Amino acid sequence: MKNYKEAAQIFDVLDNNARTFMDQNPQLLFVAGKCYEQTNQRSKALDAYKRLLPRLTKGSKDYTQVQGLIADLSKPAATPKKKP
């Protein structure tokens, strides 16, 4: 996938009109999270990953990976330093 902006727009439509479909397809939540990350939509990515986490087996590699993604997105965004 190379057009993250377009994919994020598609996931927005799916999420608004077929939220249960998204929730029933964990792989879509993961891909949606990645698309939102790539388009700097941190809150939407975080939401997708948080909705995905309960659908994964605790202690699994995927569970740990998604926990890490949530932790990274939960950190405050870096602010650019001002020039003197």
C-alpha cells in the first residue's frame, strides 16, 4: 500500500458507516492504525490500536507489538526547537 492518505479516508468512511465491520476484522483495525500513523493522525491510530488490543491473545507477539504501538503513540509529540 502506498497511498496512505486515500486509505485513511476509506477507513474513516468504513468506521463511520460500518463500525461493527471494522471491529469484527482485526486485520483492518491494524492496517487502519498504520495508515493513520503515516498520515499523522495519531488519535485515530491510537483508537484503532486500542480497539484491536482486546481481540488479540494476551502475551502473544501481536499483542506485545500493538501494546508497543499504543505506548509510542501515547507519548507526547515532539515539538520542534525554536531557533535563537
